[in-house]
Amino acid sequence: MFRSSLAALLLAGVSANAWAGAPAASAAAATGLIAHRAVYDLELKDASDRSGIAGMYGRMVYEFDGSYCQGFTTNFRFVTQIDTGDSVRVSDQQTKTFENLKDGKFTFDTKSFTDDQLDKEVNGAAQDQPDGVRVDLKQPASRELQLAESRFPTEHMLDVIQNAKNGKRFFEARVFDGSDDGDKALVTTTIVGKQQTPVAEEADAGNAGAFSKTAFWPVTIAYFNENAKSDALPVYRMSFKLYENGITRDLTMDYGDFVLTGKLAKLELLERKAETCQ
């Protein structure tokens, strides 16, 4: 989701692994996800003195397409202009992923730029295995890794939706999404609120188009380093309003030293060809 997306024990709700082994159930859930392109306007909500950020704004574009049979593609671009008080720089992160739920495969490629100069590239592929997840990393360094059993981002989104529909409000999962250096999974804690209906006061509700009056769940996902102590602060926390079809809006992204908000500015539904699995 967006990043989506993390602990060895799933405390509540449907275990991620309890229904992952049932292709028919996964396929049925996956067909409910809608192909779309969402544009979000970003603004700085809060920043500590330690962050060194005096101002920040930007735009995020998230495009999701595909199917259970052919796999899902995600194109994600996150551009921000950052004012430190002494200088202004533009940060641009571009990510492409492909996830095949049927075969348990995930590929990822992220390029990070500052002022149009490439800072970092991370890419590789991951594969579900009986004893965990194998990662074949190509960039920033070529190596093979063996990680503990983890969910991939679309799998995790389906887990969130399934738990929400089942009324399970809290669960944990380990998620691998290829972020940072692509060499580790993160542990997530997900809290799902009661389903709600948009109200007129919500600034970006009207931009959800046909779904502007559709019920949603308020969701908060906190991401932790795998070896963090139980009382450790999350690396990152994200809150958003989630529709059953996978569309999100009204984002809050908490990085610790600073917090961004993301309001849905435009939503475009994409056509998806009908198909049958072979």
C-alpha cells in the first residue's frame, strides 16, 4: 500500500499462513482488488528540530494493476521538495514491483534520486519456500539471502482486508517488500478500526469518485525492525482509510522525526481484461 508489506506470532485474527495455502480462497480475495491509479498531495504535518526540516511538500502516484492468474504490478513514485532552511532539495523515489500470488514470487526495483542524481538502486527477486523466503539480490550488491517466512505486499494487503471483514482488529505479520537495502523483512503490527462511512467534512472523500460514499476501515500499520525489543519505537507508521477493493485515502506517514499527510487528489480506475487461470 502501500508498503506494505511483520512478527513470528500472529496474535489475533486469521493467520496469514492459515489461508495462504488455499489457492481458491486467495484467488477469490485477490479478484476483489481493483486496478487503479491514485494521486496523493503530500504536506508536512509535523517535524522535530532534530529532523532538520523547515518545510516539505510533494506528490505520490500509486498504480496497481494485474490479476491473480497473471500477477500484480505496482508502479510507485514519491516526489518531495524538502526545505532545510539553508537549502532546498528534491527527493524522488521510483519503485516497480511484480507479485505472483499463485507461484509465490516477488520482484522489486527501486531507484532513489536527489536533485535528479541517482543516489541508490535496489533490485532483486524473492521466492516463497517451505522454510522461508529466498531473496536473490542484484543491487546494491549481488548476493543470496534466506529470510524467515514472510508475506509480500499484496498478500499482506489481502490479509488486512480479510481480517477487517472478519472483525479481527489486531494482528501481526512479517513482511518483505524489498525496501531499504532489500535484505530484510520487517515486523508489522496492524490495527483495524470499525467500518465507517465517509462524511462531508472529509477533505478527500469526494475524490474517491464512485467510492466516495462507500464504507471503509481506518487502518494503522506500524513497521519494526525484526530484532527490535518489545518496547521499541517503530521505524515507520502509516495510517489510512482502506476500501474493500484495496483503494486507500487520507494517509498519515509517521517517520519518527517528521510526519507527512497524503490526501487523495485524483483516482483513475484502470481496465482489466477478463481471464481464467490455467
